Amino acid sequence: MTIYTSHWDAPALPETSIFTYLFPDSAADSPLERFDPKLPAFISPLTDTTVSRGLLKENALRLASGLRKVGLKKYDTACVWGANSLPWISAVFGLIAAGVTVTPANVAYEAHEIAHQINDSGASLLFVDPANLQTLAKAKPHLKKIFPSTHIVLLCRTEDKPEVTPYKSVYELFGEVAPAERFVGQDAIDSAAWLCYSSGTTGLPKGVVTTHHNLTSQLQALNVMHEPLKSGEDTVLGILPLSHIFGAIIVLLQPFSVGVGVVVLPKFEEVSVYSAIQKYRITYSLVVPPILIVMLHSQTAKNYDLSSLKALLSGAAPLSKELCAEFKKRYPNFKVAQGYGMTETSPVIMSMTAADGAAHEGQCGRLIPTWEARLVKEDGEDASKAGESGELWVRGPSTMKGYHNNKEANDKSFAEGRWFKTGDVLTRTEDGWYQVVDRVKELIKYKGFQVPPAELEALLLTNPDVVDVGVIGVWDESQATELPRAYVVANPRLGLKPEGYPKFTRDIAAWVAARVAPQKKLRGGVVVIPAIPKSPSGKILRKDLRKRAEEEIKAAGGLKTDSRL
């Protein structure tokens, strides 16, 4: 068995609650530096409001007190459903101070999706953005329990509440300042702090039980080798959804742990983001590849002073070497780095600093401290040679406790020795740099050959006529094999009309064919669509593309292939 370990030594791993770790009463509670409580913690450009570290703690303790008064207890669960905002952050810190498990929900959820998460998590209180109240009303018939009005709280400032509502705002729930709940030793190791829902590739989303110890271990490991942010000098842009584990850890918690403020926006929107970078002199941003694609083709960015921005760290989906190279041509002063992880690993497994990015484009970093890894081939043997690909198996103190109430999923996901099977195919260089090849379940099998969709997507993004792309395999009954099929978004500058689609798609297929091995040609076709379906974290929703392909092929009376390829 070939087991890889980190190049960095593992730090101390305190067994305490995430709240005590971030807001220690004494040096014995946490190894973190004690920062001035007057330093900014979170800033909202939309309301021109800054919350200091001291006020954040006071608000959290006051909200925890109010939550106890409405009946919430340590180990209960509460759902937080809304876009990034200061009220969202206040709600989350108040919940962890109260010892309540946070189950954050995607702001874009439809009624059946939020109902599933509330029911499955067993949430007994719901924080909801006023914009989601109509969807909540549609979800209520599907909920297993009736929420009294005292257990539905609005994620907004009190002055922004709807005129007619039976619900209080977060801030109206505040009580007196009272001590936070404590988790020590085995209690911190076993008790859930976070319950994100991971969509996976099939079926309903699964609850991922992330304990206090998972979170504190993750932050301890990150702070050994993460981008060296300096308190009082750096400011982070917070546009990733905080409901996603990447945003929760790398935007909400890690900068706070090193005394760095975060400018919070509900989503990536060019004008508001560029304005915030210019106004607050933001130095560092967490991004996903779709954001880099928008910035690459932006006609708006040139109107703003983005010179303060030093580095961007991309995660949640693979970032190709080709996209890195194109982005750096447009923005030569920006350093771009990449990390790798998943909800089940709290989330980071591999990362790099911005200084490493230029020499390692397309790679996702090296193992951060505390992690062990294996690369397991299809035959069950370990990939022990440099450059060999295999499914990544990992274990470490930030591995989730397990899927919530889902023994079947746990049995499938863990191997003997508590190795977590990520489902991702990676390669490793001799000196420990990893690169994502693709998902095990997403590799296209063409006549015995494995075709990674991510490789074709990376190639297509270098074509100036393509601004976004998603590749899947479609089944060809006549050949009894899958064929690669590309869904592309044409560059708007082409002014492409439907009557021009046939020539455009033929040209794209021929362009790819001239650059790839025979098995990677787009024999399944090229289809022009207005946008590639993606999750909030930037992952391509291939299951949506597969469903679309099935409907298209059925409507056409079968798969039409290009005989010239």
C-alpha cells in the first residue's frame, strides 16, 4: 500500500468547539493569536456597514441567549437559508455559540429542495431571507413539522422587514450576553457543528456531518501553509456562497482566524464586485472557475481600479492550465492558485499559495498537514508511480463523521481503515503536486478508452469563439459505446443566430478533432446553448446536460453522428 503524507508537519489539534476556538477566553482555549476586538471582521458594501470582531462576538452571545429563550438547546439543529449577508453571518455565529448545529441551505433552492433538507436534517428553527418567503410557503405542505412563528426568523435588518409579517428579524431575537456552550474532548470530536448538503451526481442531497473537531483541525492545518494573509494589511472578497463548505471555511472562518476582514457580497456580479475591490482595496479573493471565465471576457473590468488585488484562489471545480494561461494574459498582475477539497473533507485536502501558482498551473496543490492519501487504480492496486492516475482515497481529522442518517452511503464511501473514497481521479508528481483528471463516474468510455470531460472542456475554452462549455458522454446503440458530446456557449461578439448554428458546431468539432487523439473527437455532437448549468459552487451539472441530451436525442429519433470524424 502506497500512502502519501503532507510535506508539512501536523500542528496541534485542540479538542474544543469552533466558537471557543475562534473566540478564546484564555490562551489555554485556542492556539490562535488574540486580535484587537475593534478590527473589522465583516463588511457589507450594500448597507455600508462594518461589524467589528468584538461586536460579532457580542451579537453571537446575545443571539444565543435569545435562541435559548425560544426553546433551542445544545445539539439541536437550525437551518439558515439565504444569500450572503451580515444577518446571515450573525445567525450562524449565534447558533454555534448556542451549541446548535448549522445546516446552511442554498439560496436558490426550490420548494421541494428546501423541504427535503429541513425534513432530513431535523431542523427545529429556520432562519430565512425575506426573498425566500414565497418559496417557503410552497414548501410548507411538504414539511414534516409545523414551525411556530417564533421558530422562523428573518435574515434581514429590522428596518428591512416586510411591512406585514409575523416573524422577527435576527436582531429582534437578541437577549442578554451569556456564555457560549462549550464542547470539550470527545464531545467536540463527536458533535456536529455544520450539516451541509452535498448534491453528488445522483439522488437527493446527503447531509454531511461536520464536527467541531473537523472544523478546528481544518483551520489549524490551513494556517500552516495557506496564503499568508496579514491582519491590518489584507482584505478578502467574500462572494462565494457561505452556505457551501468552501465559502463557509475559506471565507467565513479562515480569514477571521488570522485577523483579516472580509467584504461580503451576495453573489458575483461584475459592477458590485469591481466597485468593492476598488473601494475597499481588496487584496485577496476566493473564486470558482466560472468567475474567472466572466472576468476573462469582461468589458466592464477595465472601468475599475483593480490594482489592489494580488491573488485569487480557485476551488470547488477543476481549473485548467489553459484557462490559467488565458486569464494571466488578460490580468498579468494577478496571481492565480488552486486548491482541492470537498464537503466531506471540511473541505480542503490540497492547496498552494499564490506564489506557487505560476509554476503549477492546472495543478491543485499538495496535501495540507494532517492528511494521508492514496491513489487507487481500477484494479484495486495503488498508483505508486509519478503521473499514474487513480481514485483519490484520503483520511485525516477533517474527514466528516459521516452522512446523516444514511448508512448505505457511508458503507459505499468508506473503505477499510476509514479511507474516504472521493470519487475523483487524480495524478501526482514525484514531488507531491496533484492534478484532478476527472470524476470516476464522469469519465467517458469510448470503445475501451477513457476520455476525461475536463480535458476536452479545458481545450475548448482556449477557442476564442467559446466562452463556456460542458462535455458529457452520450450512448450510441449502433456502436455500443459512449461518444463525447460538447455543449458550448458561443462568444457574444459573434452575434450567432440559430441559422448559423450548424456551421458553427461543425467548425468547433473539426477544430477539436485537429487537436486530440481519435477517441476524444466530439463524435456525439456539438450543441449551442445559452448557459452551462452549474451549481452555486461552480461545478458543471452534468446530470442536467445528460437529461437534456436524452431529450434531444429522443426528439431527433436517435443520435445523429458526424461521419467525417
